[in-house]
Amino acid sequence: MRRLVVLLTVLFIFLAVWSAVTPKNQKPGSSIITPKESLKVVSEESVTIDVVKKVGPSVVTVVEQSNRSLSLSPFSIFDLPSQRPAQPESVNIGSGFIVSGDGFIITSKHVVQDTGVKYQIITNDDKKYTVQKVFRDPLNDIAILKVDPQDVPGESLNAVTLGDSAKLQVGQFVVAIGTALGEFKNTVTTGVISGLGRGITAGDQFQGVVERLDNVIQTDAAINPGNSGGPLVSSSGQVIGINTAVSQNGQNIGFALPINVVKDSLKNFNEHGQFERPFLGVAFKIIGRDVALLNNVPQGAFVQSVVAASSADKAGIRAGDIIIEVDGQKLMEVKTDLAKIIAGHKVGDTVSIVVWRDGKKINLSATIAAAPNQ
């Protein structure tokens, strides 16, 4: 009898506990989601929604306006293209984001690389603005577009908030916004920062431009052609990078230029009214230790060509020279790369240069000029 009472007591306690933890509307066989788990899901969705509401109105589509010399009829596969006057054609080629209410917009330089065409920007609510001026940074994949806010009377341009890319951490949640594939405006994708300080060779299939980018952010947020120039945003709604490239050899591998690089470019632009970057004026290729030993020449920067009337040209540097030393720094390692040394100087600085020519060292001096704005 005592055992029966104990068993009944245990059973009663079990049923009481089960009733307390099971929602009243819980169906038999269905899974239980605790309030904590529900809160987590809602929180993640809310972050993304809040970021899009905050930054989305500041994201624009960059449009290239060009003329077609030939116009094809719907049946042109059966005959010659019909000869008609050139017609204006607009093509969505990239993305950008507004950084000031007076009409300055940031995008990737390779998006607006073509200097022979006109550009427009279209806001997320389909307002169109004509790009009056394009300023291209000669050192970074960055361009500033200037539009007149009065193109659309009564409308205002909402600027984004720029973050600090020096404080980023791997695993941090991010949101990418842009015109995916040049067609789907304000596409939103999410992911995390997969890596920092990456070095890549990047380009754009619409423009056919390829260049080397260092110290970029790697993310698994989906970035597609047409996203270039759009913002990579933190969970607090601050822009921490410019979407730049996507790997063609892997899945979920995208890259963005850190926003601190953009802030430096903006500071340089605001000080001079244009990009003023130090420029030596040589195209070069680094000669490493193995190649140097094989050819019995010193390590350094082999000069492939010299820009006419540039600082290098005026200093007497010639194609075929090997620059082996600049301001006492030997060009033997990546950390003493020629481009980095020149970038560390100001326009107007005089630098000493040692070149190797015909088996001899020659001492030269060059005054650094400003890079030509494209």
C-alpha cells in the first residue's frame, strides 16, 4: 500500500511539472520552442530589418548612359542590323551610397571607369539624378560622384553613417545592399565577416577592369556583379565597407574595401577639392631574390615604362632601370614596396632614388607630383 502511495505521488508531481512547462496550445507531437529561442529569432530578423530601413534609402543604383551606333530589329538574326541614328541607352552597372546631403555619393572606381560616358544615379524610390562630376581616386578603387539635389525639387538626399573598420572582428554580423546583377535594386543579403586583411585581384565583368586590392574584408554575405560600390553595413547600421568583388572560384566568398580607406579618401578630397595623391610615374615589376640571382642583378623594382613629364621622367629614370633604393630603404621586401614608399610621401616632397643601370648604381633625385585625376 505504501509503495502504491509513493508511485501515485511521483506520478502526480511529474504531471504537474509537465503541465507547467508545456504551452496550453501545444499540440501532441509538435516541437517546443522556448521563449528564449523565439526571442533570438525575432531579434536577428529585427536587426536586419532595422538596418535596411536605416541605410536602404541612402543606397543608389549607378546607371551608365551611352549611345548605340546600331539598332537591331526583333528579326535581325535573319537580316543585317537596321541602320538608325544612335539611341541613348541606359544600363545599370553598379551601386553606391550617399555620404552627404549636398549630393556626394561613394561608389567603386571600376564601376565608373569609362570616362567617355555620362552617368546617372537612381535612388531606392526611383528618383533620378544626373552625375555632374566624377572624381576617381588614383590609388584606391574608390570614386566620388557629385549630383545636384535640386534635380528633384522637394526631395532630400539621406546620408549614411560611416563606421570604423579598424574595430571589426571576424564573425561579426553584416548586411550587404546593392543592385545585384545590375538588375535587382536594393537587394539585401546577410552574413558575417569571414576574414580581415585579405589581398585579392578584383574586377567587374561589366567593365572588364582588374586590379590588385590589399587589406580587404572577406564576407560570406552574397555579393554579385552589380553590387560593386554598395555598402557593407554593421548590425548598428553603420557602413563599414564598400562591396567590391566576389570570388569566381568559391561559394559565399565576397570582398569589401574597408570604410576607413574611404574616410581617408574623403578627407583628402575635402582638403583639396580633388584627390591629391603622390605619384612617381613608373610602371614596375618587383624582382625577387631568385630572379635577381638568376639574372645577376640586384633586387628591386624593374621599370617597365615611364610616364612622360612625370616626376620619374624629370628625374632621369628610364625604362629598363631597376630601382633598388628610395630614401635609404632597399626594395627587398613587401614592406618596402615602391608603391607603399611613394604613398607615404606628400606631394612636393623630394626623394633620393638609387637605380641600377648597365651594371652601375646611379643616384637620382625626384620631386613627387600629384597623380593625374582621371
